[in-house]
Amino acid sequence: MIPGFSTPRLRALGSWIVGSLVAVICAALLFAWSGLYNIAASSGHLAVTRAFLEFGMTNSVRTQSAMIEAPNLVNDVDRVRLGAGHYQGGCAPCHGAPGEPANPIAKHMLPPPPTLAPHVKRWQDKHLFWIVKHGMKYTGMPAWASQDRDDEVWAVVAFLRRLPHLTPEGYRELAYGSASAQRRPVTALLSSGSDTPDIAACAKCHGTKSAGPTSSLVPRLAGQSETYLAQALRDYAENSRQSGIMEPIAAELDELTVKAVAAYYAGLERHRDRQPEPSLTGDHDAGEKIARNGAPEEAIPSCLSCHGQNAAERYPRLAGQPQRYLALQLGLFRSGVRANTERARTMAAIAERLSDRQIAQVTAYFASLPPLSLTQNMRDAAVDAPAKQGAQR
Ligand code: HEC
Ligand code: HEC
Ligand code: HEC
């Protein structure tokens, strides 16, 4: 017992505390019920409220992100370009961008989304990662659409680091790439006739008729099978393939547009715009062996039996895809992130058996193949392959 506090005194103190708490809660409920608190966004916050919220937000972000380890983002141009492409469609409408003011409606949110260039300096990479991945309650700042895709969030962070140094021209070049000349929406371009130049809404990441993807984290669509492309878009739209970048884009396309876009890209020739990547990592010859024969002792089947140029339409062509994209996808299959459809599970079961080394080898092989001259090469391989799939093309 604390000296000076007899039991009845303690009891009185206890009832006083409980009584006060109940009174405060009742007062709060009464205040909320009365409707006297003005929730209008138009009236803004008092300076003191604003300062308090800002204080709480800053400390929350710092504490919540304490355990995150940031990858090295310095000079990662692929991440910066992919992040820029996403920023233009997914963030700039609220936050604006160099040379592009925010949407007027967004400016009337409370709190209003800030112009980010001066803001990013106050945060470390892991803080920015946390904000973009989780969003912020009570502000309208949304969470990342796919919580399993940290790799995509880091791409946005890599871009945010570059943002304060960008001129409007520099931003346009990064965000639109070779599509910067035409910034018309996908439907306008599709309906504009058979000589549709390039689908700008997609080209800013996937490249144009005459140029490949702007980042090696983005797949080539040109020359891919039409069935596969359409199916991939439906998978994203139905949330059965995870990507915070592609899911919102695919969700906006109706079935007719999906078919039209898939046919458009399937009809484009895979061009030789790019020399085989200079920095391929992994033994290319060992990769070719896996691609052609698999690794029977580890129950790994021949990749070309399903992925050859003449394989069934539901299988994607891998030749000439960027190595980084291929390796990333194999990682997603392996970790179960890309395993939500029957098709994806078929591939996931194979990817699980591949070691890091084998992934480096086989992706080096596929990335090194020049897309056009491949046809003959692939046809031979497909004929030799054990589990030959019905050729549809
Ligand atoms: C619907 C509008 C909206 C969209 C879309 C949006 N944000 Fe925000 N964002 C906000 C709002 C509102 C805030 C909170 C501002 C505040 O607390 O003062 C915010 C805050 C932030 C902050 C913290 C700024 C600071 O220092 O206070 C960052 C960083 C940020 N957003 C990045 C992004 C990125 C990157 C994207 C795209 C992936 C994005 N936002 C998409 C509305 C949006
Ligand atoms: C901001 C950049 C960006 C834009 C814009 C974009 N994409 Fe993508 N796209 C990606 C990335 C990154 C991926 C890989 C996503 C993943 O990991 O699943 C992808 C994947 C795809 C795939 C799957 C390809 C494969 O080999 O599996 C298709 C199909 C596709 N996009 C079509 C489109 C279409 C059609 C548009 C325009 C309406 C479009 N994309 C716009 C970045 C983009
Ligand atoms: C039994 C057929 C089959 C075999 C054999 C096979 N795959 Fe696949 N693979 C698939 C299917 C099906 C998909 C598409 C999954 C989907 O639609 O999400 C796929 C997708 C992929 C993708 C993603 C491509 C993209 O554009 O996103 C990569 C990379 C890949 N496979 C690599 C390999 C490698 C490497 C091997 C050999 C070790 C291999 N696959 C063997 C069926 C197969």
C-alpha cells in the first residue's frame, strides 16, 4: 500500500477517473451527434490542427519504416524510367509534375496533395517507400494497388529521388519516352483507323513500333501471341496477376479494347532495335541447354517445349525479352506471387525448381536471342522438344 492512501481513498480516486472518462466519451459522442463540427474540406484546417497532423504523420512514417532496408537505387535507370511512367498516370494527377500542374479537383482535397519535388528531400528512401506502399489515412494518399509488389514501389522511389532535379523536358523524356510525341489516350488512338500509329498510353512504357520498352523491367509486347496478351490483360483486370502498375491500367480497358490492343501488338514485328543486352549476367550456353533440354535430373522440362516461337498461343514467347524482366517474373513465380491462375501455377511449379544460377543462365539465353531471326531456330527446337505443344501459327 502506498503510504497516505487508504483503501477508501484509492477507491474514490478510481471512481473519479472512470467517471471523468465516461463524461469525456459522452461529450465527444454528443458533439459528433450534434453535427456542429464542420467537416467541410473547403474550410481548411486551423494552423494548429495542421501542425499537429503534420507532426503525427512525420513521426508515424519514421517509426513504421524503421525496419525497412532499401536496395541500392543509385543510377538504376530502369527503375527510374518505370517509376516515371507510373508517376505520370498514377501520381501526377494529384501531385503534379514538372511542366504539368495537378488536376484542379485534386488541389481542393484536404490536405491538398503537395508538389513533391521540395518534399522528397525530407525523407529517406525507406520513408518514401513506406508512404507509397501504405498510403496515409485521413489524407486521400492511396496505398499501392498490389501489396505483394515491393519491387514496383522501389521503382517509384527511384524516380522520386530524381524528381527534384528534373526540368519539364527532362520529365517528359523520362515519363513518355519515345511516345512523348503523341499523348492521346488509348481509345482515341484505337478508333482513329487502321494506320493507328502507336498506342501512346501503352507506348510510354512498352515502346513504339520502332523502339523497344523504355526500361528492362518492362516486357516487349510486339510479336507476342495475341491470346497470351489478351489473357494477361484480363488477369490484371481481375486481380489474378499482381501488379500495382498494370492492374489499374488493365481495369480501364473493356473487352473490345483488350482484343484490339492484343491484336495490334501481336501484329507488330519484333524489331532489332536493340543489340543483345551488353550486361547479360549468367552463362548463356548453359542457359541454351536448359531452354532446349531442361534439366531432367532436377525434373525441369525444356522451356522451348512451351515457349518456342511455334508453341501454343497461350504460352508467351520469351525470345528477346529483357533479362531483368524475365528474371523478375521467374522470381515472382517462385515466391508464389504470380501463381493465382491455373496457367501461372503450371509455370510456378517449374520455377520453384530453378536455382538462382539457372535463372541467370536461362534468362541470359532468351534475352540474347534476336527476336526476328529466331523463328527458324525456334521451329527446330520446338520439333525436337519432348512435350511438343500444338502449333497454332
Ligand atoms: C488521390 C490523390 C493522390 C494520389 C493519386 C497520390 N497521392 Fe500522394 N498524397 C496525397 C495526399 C492528399 C497527401 C497528403 C499530404 C499531406 O499530408 O499534407 C499525399 C502525400 C504524399 C507524400 C508525402 C508528402 C509529404 O512530404 O508530406 C508522398 C511522398 C506522396 N504522396 C507520393 C505519392 C506517389 C509517389 C504517388 C503515386 C504512386 C501518389 N502520392 C499518389 C494524394 C495523392
Ligand atoms: C507505367 C508503365 C506501363 C504502362 C503505361 C503500360 N504498361 Fe503494360 N506492363 C508494364 C509492366 C512493368 C509490366 C510487367 C508487370 C508485371 O510484373 O506483371 C507490364 C505488363 C504488361 C503485359 C503482360 C505482358 C507479359 O509478357 O506478360 C501486357 C499484356 C501489358 N502490359 C499491356 C499493356 C497495355 C495494353 C498498355 C496500355 C493500355 C500498357 N500495358 C501500359 C508497364 C506498363
Ligand atoms: C508446360 C509448359 C511450360 C514450360 C515447360 C515452361 N513454361 Fe514458362 N510459362 C508457362 C505458362 C503457361 C506461362 C504463362 C503464365 C501466365 O499466363 O501467367 C509461362 C510464363 C513464363 C514466363 C513469364 C513471361 C512473361 O512474359 O511474363 C517466364 C519468364 C517463363 N515462363 C520462363 C520459363 C522457363 C525459363 C522455362 C524453362 C525452365 C519455362 N518457362 C518452361 C508454361 C511453361
